Amino acid sequence: MLSGGKTSGAQTLVLEKRDEMNLPPRILELRKKIQSQEYLDNAIQRIAQVISNHLIDDPDELKFRD
């Protein structure tokens, strides 16, 4: 859960630790994976590749729309 706090006039978000017993196994698995820099780098690379392929296949997507 997110909660707000105030410090020096700026708002700060705080993640409260939740009981992991109530979370689905898939969420727990993904939490572990995103701790790995290699996993994040590969995920970003895959996302960039999909976007690049999409833009190459449909170059009109690069045009500004009114």
C-alpha cells in the first residue's frame, strides 16, 4: 500500500510491507526476478525490440497525429 508523507514541503511515497502470504505466487516470483539487473536489462531489450519491429512494420506510426 502507498501512503503519503510530507518532508520539507515535498510529498514522499512510502511502500508499506504487505503480508506476502496473501500475494499470488506469480507476484512473488516476479518480485524476485526484478531484483536482478540482468533480468531488467533483458526485459528492456525485449521491449525495445518489439517496439522497433512494430515501427519498422508500420512506419506511419512515426508520424504526428493531429
